[in-house]
Amino acid sequence: MNALALILALFAPAHPALKPSIQYTLRVDSADLSGWTVEIRLRTTSETIRLAMAAHPEYDDRYWRYVRDFASETPGASVTRVDSAVWQIVAPVGVVTVRYRIALPPAEPGLRAAWRPFLTPTGGLIGGPHGFMYAIGAEDSSVLVTLELPPSWAIATGLTPTRDPHTFIAANAAALVDSPILAGLLRRWSFVEGAATHHVVYWPLPDAKPFDTVAFVSGIRTMVHQTIALFGRAPYRDYTFQFEDGAFGGGLEHRNSVTLGASSADLARDARAVIPETAHEFFHTWNLLAIKPIEYHEIDYRTQPPVASLWFSEGLTMFYADLLQRRAGIPVRDSTRTAHLERLIGSYLANPAYGRFSAESISRVAYNVDPGELGDYSASTHLQGELIGTMLDLMIRDVTHGQRSMDDVMRLLFNQASPRSPSPEGRGGQGVRIDARVIEQAVESVCGCDVTPFFDAHVRHAAMIDFDRYLGLMGMTTRVTWGPAMYNGEPERDLRMWGFESARDSSLRLVVNNPASIWGKAGLHSRDRLHGINGAPVRSWPELRAKLQALRLGDTVRVQVQRPAGPFETTVVVARFERPTVRLERLPNATVAQRRLAEAATF
């Protein structure tokens, strides 16, 4: 028995009739970097097998569109495509071999999204939901993955390694597709925190700028230390940070890895420039992947259904991304928590959507829907959820006299969601999943108080938050003034409209952010099909953005759109608009207890 067969035997499922053995081989040919090929070997007891491309719950890039040359070389096998993302193979029982190619789509202009795959002569991002199909009905089977790559390429992935540096194990299909692979000419550093090993891996462009790698890694380690200290333990034994030069500063969390954009030019200016985004995505390891929304599927080829608790999964992650950096002594955008709150409350008050749509309603349309789902309003689960979490934190601290906080709520939810020891693949236990009721019960368990009225008002319904009511618990109040919106010392133009290219018909559709904007007042609506501006056709969002940016105060713009009822034309005069400025002030009669609460909650 050769080494690979021995590994396969050791990790074969206990009930082969239900869990066929599955082996993947992914090949990258340095002479053809237009994509990669995948071979799947399955040992089955059924004549019918279905393979599917998984849909990511947040960013479903529909990579089934780029599958080419799907075939089986097994004698007597027939292949049928039964769904956009599903292929069926009918073959004699036994070993079945399937091959296909992922043909990467043309690169879009500008910086690449960090979670999207790519290939270059010096490396790329491969596998994950963009590369590996899974066997429907065998989602719980452990699998082997062998990578055949250019000889000089190193490998970084959340998959479990074996003694063969090119062969890895995934405990199940969900772990397989949730573990992208960064390969190429990589730089790597490692450290241990919370009894878990953490790898920081950086893929540089050929002309990468040098930067302070000691400060880079130490900033990440300090943030990791604070996060694990909050929860008490990590839901993994091994974690990989996959940083990519040439990608914008976004990221995508996975159960024991994360893909992040990190420009070497930005790092040369500030070695900790990526910490804010890294802190956010890393915190999702707990608050989204372990503390999982009740609607989340483990793996599915169908689009994720709407999720009502993203205000918590995203908003509380924003809350802690800022807070944990402060605890770690890492400089952040706002000099103090008070200044941070002032900025957030100002953004909240400037947007009438938060008085019209509940946190759950906004959460349900955050992912996998066309923009404009809220009509002529735009809203952020991140902002709304962070402020809801902040007010809950103040309530808990007040009722418990400073003895408890949202930290205790997060720990309680994590322990309920992942009660067992972590596995090598980053799989926690299958404990409680969250919705508003579970979160509400956790808060009440921590504070011993009734928060149902708060959840009814701000989570399940759409009442604006009365900030003075909750800030008053720490002896503070808001002073709100309205004035002209300013940008770089100049009055800001009202450009509260943008566009998106519809995947359904490739048309350019408008999104009006606020019905009180000059665009909304002129009668334009979200999802209007844009035909032209000042008689000239506009076919893409970059074209529209360029035209909007070229406008000056006082300019007159003719906008032509198409609606189901017919064409519509309107004239817009570019004007300024107002924005609130918020200052938090100490109440003159604030008590000592309130002042102490303020010090603890706002630094």
C-alpha cells in the first residue's frame, strides 16, 4: 500500500455505504495560468452521483459559470448537467473518476477582491468554493486533497496537513470549500496564542515595497491575543492569515483562515494598516462561524436564504474590532471611544432608513440581493448593529454596577454554540445557533434584566434609538447640530446616488440612497434603468461615477431612465446638503457611579 492509499485508509469513513471515500487532485500548469484542473476519485455504492459547486453564504460568485470540460473517464459512465451548479454522473458501482477545469473569468479593472481566485507566474489563490465541487449526500465524508503546483510554490491553507507537504485532509465538504489555498512565492511567520498555532502568510507582487515585518506580525499577534483573551479559547488548533498584495483591503473569514488584501505600498507607510480589517474578519471566526446564525447552511449549492441576525454578526464584530484594538494599544481611526461614538451616531442620525426599517429587515437584504431592496433608502447592518450592541453594553454595565458587559454575552453565546473541544479542522461543536430570541435571552441571562422592550423596538421593529436615554446611564448626553456637509474644507455636493449593473439583463440600474436627496426629490427611484445623462448614454457604474464626480455645485443635469411604465426624464440641479455633527457632553449632575461607567465603557 503506497503512502497516499494508507492515508486514505486511515481517514476512510466508518460506514462506506453512506460515506464514500473521496480524493481530489488540483493541478496548476505554469504554462497555462488561465485556470486549473480538478480530478475527483470517488468510491461509491450507488450508480448515481451528483457533484455541485457550493454557494458562499455572503459572496456567491456563481463559479459554476466557469466550469469547463466536465467529464468522467470511467467506462460506462454518463454525465448530465441537472442544475446550473449540479452535475450528475451515472456509472457502475466502484471507483469513479471525474475531471473538470475552472476557467478563470477575465480580470476586472482595478484592485482584485481578496476572496476571488487568481493565478500569476508567482502564485495565486485557488480551491475553496471557487474550485472544489462536493458530492451531494456525502457532505460528512472526510476527503484528501493533493496539489500539483509549480515546484517553487509554497502552500498556505486551513486544510489539515499530512506528512506529504502537497496532500491535505478536510474533515467534510464544508471544511473543504471553506479553506481557500494561497500558493506561490510566499513569506511566512508563525506564533502561538491560546495554545493554537497562527501562521501569517504574505504573497507579494514582484515589485512589492519593503515594510517592517516585525511590526506587521506583532500587531496581528497582539490583536489575536486580545480576541482569545475575550473568549477564553480558540475554536481551532491552527489558523492561517492569507494576505495578498494587489488586492483591495477587504477580506473574507473562514473557519480557521482568512483571505485579506494587503498592499505592500500601504504596509510600507504603516505596517499596521491592515489591522482594522484583520481584526474584523478574525473576530468573525467566533461571531459568525462559531456563533452561527440559525439560517446558515453548512454547505449548499443553492443561494443562502435571508439572515435576520446579521446586525449582530456584523455589528457586534464592528464593535469588538474597534474595542479590541484599543485594548491592545493599537492606534485606531477615532482617537477615543467617545469620538468613535460621536461619528457613528452622526451617521445614524443622517440616515432616515433606521427609523423606517428594523435591524432584522436590514439584515435580511444585506447579502445575495440586488441593491435597492429597501427602495430609495440604503442602510448598514454594520452601523446599526454596532450602535445596538453599544447601547446593550451600557444597559448591562449599568444594571450590574459595572461587573458585567457585552464581553460576558459573547462568551456565553460562544460556549453555547461550541461546547466541545475544537477539532484540527476548526470545527466546533454543533451547539446553539442564534436568532434575536437567543441573543435576547443571553443578554438577559448576563444582566438579570428585561431587554425585551429594547429588542421589540430596535431589532424586530424600526424605532430610532433614543441615544440620550442610554447615554444618560453613564451621565452623558448628545448635542446635535446640523450644517453643510463638508469634504476637504469645501461644501460637499449631494451625490447620494449610485448605480449597479444588473446580472439579469446587464442594464445599469440606479440606487437612490435617500429620498430627501436631490435625486430623490427629482423623482428618480432605485432600480430605475439608466439610459443617459444629458443625452449621452451611460452603460456602466464606472462611467456613471465619473460623470457624477465631474459635477459641480449649480450644474444642471438631465437624467433619462426607463421604467416598466415607460421612459422618464427629469432635471436635477446639483446642490449641497446638510449633515449632523454629534458631540457627547457630560451631564452636570452625573453621579460618581455614572462617571465610572463612562470610564469603563468609553476609555
